[in-house]
Amino acid sequence: MHVDPEIIRLLAFLVGVIAFAALNAAYLVWLERKEAAHIQRRIGPKEVGPFGLLQPLVDGIKLMTKQLIVPAGVDPVLFKIAPILVMVPAIMSFVTIPFSETLVARNLDIGLLVIFAFASVNVLGLLLGAWGSRNKYAVISAARVVSQNVAYEIPMLVTVVTLVMITGTMNLHNIVTQQLGGFWNWNLLNLSASPLMPVAFLIFFVCMLAETNRAPFDMAEAESELVAGAFTEYSGMGFGVFFMGEYANIVIGASVATILFLGGWDCPLGLFPGVHWFLIKMYFLIFTVIWIRWTYPRTTFYGLLNLSWKILIPISFFNLILTSAMLKVF
Amino acid sequence: MIDYLREIISGTWSLFVGLGITIRYFFQPVVTVQYPHETLPMTPRFRGHIELTKDVESGETKCIVCGMCQKACPSNCITVNGEKREGVKGKVLTEYTLDFTKCSLCGLCVESCPTEAITFSKDYNLAGLTKEAYIFDLKKRLEAKN
């Protein structure tokens, strides 16, 4: 029997990507709890397994064995489709991410565009879930998420456009190959293209935090104000899938930041490039994301929108104009 | 315009200062005490239930059965009894019972004792299943210590 190798490749990557996303979602919760604990000089999970390493497994079993309650009065279709709408695009985005020279599921010429297209579906999932659950807290949370994402998508995409102007391609693989050879080649320090490149990275990172609804921009799940925000009516694995989707989105965001600004799988000193460098950079960014969460308190909603419209958008547009001028002149 | 930029730069800098503080804490040793496995020594002024003290020389109780503690107790939770014995000066303690279910740990008994025969213990692991478990026979406790 002849099997097309392309099908085997497809299946291998499908299983691999789902396993990677699920494993990350599980162990990032562990990392988050451990890191939070140590920042507050506590220990964190330690009873289940060595260093509490089996804690995510136990949490997963707990979530899966809980009853899935569909409250009376919810929109049954939207309520059930929303967690899937958050999870699936996050998994889909992994398809175009090049983890190393050869390790990529599908090398698309518009890889960057695909990721941002799927990333915006995440908001739709949250909005539908919140709307469908017939809960005032959920609806307030959804309104916040949508306005927050509209506000932060602009500086993020303007920054990305600036970067695409420099690289001249949307192919993620090519973007990384342009930066190979040491940290002085990375887009983060590409000062000849634009002296504001580190600022662009900062803007991208802040927008990524806001897009993934992480603290200090976690308006969607502001526990002290909105119970659990959009997730209020979800129980068991319904909530679990939302949660996994959120963490998968953080992984995507950190991966994209690594690829665009930190040279992907490139070694900082030009030696031994490979998938390990990609993972080191990505997990360092994720560590920073968690570190930020346990450092800053939640901003007010107006402060959050002011930051985007009054600071991030003007600066990113200025960077866009400066970069295009520099590209034209030099 | 200058103020706008200065505010942005100083604000960004303050964020990095905050991150610096938390990462310093991250690398400092943890301060959690794993309670059932580890315990901290109790402070000198900790007030547990009362207990009888020993005389350093004889190893016996210092109690002279004067009954001051019993009188001082506002909740009547102390019962002291003694008897006269041949050849022994003063009274001998036969019973010292503390009903800890009523005790409010006010310490008036300790204050009123003329011979410093009672003191606060450092015992705080006091879970039990019956009410009777909290009627302490302090004389027996002292003898069990010896």
C-alpha cells in the first residue's frame, strides 16, 4: 500500500503541534504558580510529584471529571462553540511558526499575515462565549476585550508593517534567515534600518500582553470586578479549553516576538544555531510575561486605552514614518 | 511635547525598576515554614494554657496551695486542692485542674501566684475530639514531665 509521505508529515505535525500546545498550557500553569510563589518568597506547588511537577496532570484530571454545566437561558450553540473558537486558531497559528531551519509544519509566504488573522479570531471567541452565557459580568468583560483588542491591534500591526518594510517579506522563515549570524544582526538591534527598533520591540511586547489579555491588561478576567469575566458561566473543561487557548496564545505571541525581533533559532554569538535557541528565547519571553504579571497591578480601563491611543499608536506611527524615510534615503 | 516624552521615559524607567525589585525577590530564599513538618520556636511572651513549674532543687511543684489563682480566675476554671501531711511543712498539693474550655488566657492566675508556681506553656497543638480532653490535670502533666 502506498501512502503519500505528505499525509504522514501532516499527521506528525498535527499530533506534534497539539501535543506541544497542550503540554505548554499545562506546564505554563505550573511555571506561573512557581514563579508567582518565588516572587512572593513562597514555595508554590510542591506536594504532587517532585517540585509539584505532577500538579498540572492532577489539575487536568480535576477539570475533565467535573460536570459540564450549561446554565438555563444560555445560547446553546454560541456557548459551546466559543471555547473551540478560542482554542482552534491558537493551534492553527503554530502551523506557520518555524522552530528551526527545518522544523516547520508549513512554510507559507504570508505566514505573518496568517498568524495575525487567526489571532484576531480569539477575540471573537471570547465575545461569542460571553454574549452566549447571558451574564452581565461576561458581557461587560466582552465589551472590554473587544475595545482593548481594537486599541492594541493598531500599534501592533503598525509595528509589524514597519518590520515587514525592513525585511521585505512576510515569510517567517526568510525573516529569521535574514537575522542569522549573531545578536548584532537581530532586528532588535537593526539600528541602521531604524534607530527606534528596541522601542518597536517594546511596543510589540506590550501589545502582545494586551492581545493575550495578560496582566496588567487582564481586563477580561478582572477577578476583583467581574467574577471571572467572560468565563463566569463556564465549568469544567469548557473553562479548561479557554484556559489552554489563552496559554497557547501566549506561546504564539512569544514565538512571533522571537522570530521578528530576536532572530528565531539563531545563537546570540553565531554558534550552534538550532531549535534549542528558539525555545530558550521563547521561554525567556514567557518568563517575562509571567514576571510582569506578578510585578504590576491591573491598570484601570481608561489608563489602558490612553496608553494605546496616546502613546503607543503615535510612537509606532512615528517609527513607521522614520523607517520608511530611512529606507528611502539609505 | 517635552513633558509628554519625559513622562513616557520616566514611566518606562519606573516599570523596569519595578521588574528589578520583583526579580530580586525571586532569587531570595523562600520564607514559608512548612508547618506540620517544621515549626518555629514560640516567642517568650506567648500565652498558652497554664502549667505548673518545677522547683529546680527538689523537682517538685512550687505550689503552696494558697488558692490565690483559684480566687483570681474570672471564669472559675481552676480547682486547687491540698492536704496536711505528717512531717511536711505547709500543705501538699493533691489536685490542680484547669478547665481549658472556659479559660480566656487572661493570665491573672499567673500574676497572682506568690511563688511563681504556674506559667504559660508554649503548647498550641490543642486539637481534640471530646470536651473532657480539655480538662487538664496539671499535676499529672508535671509528674509526666519528671
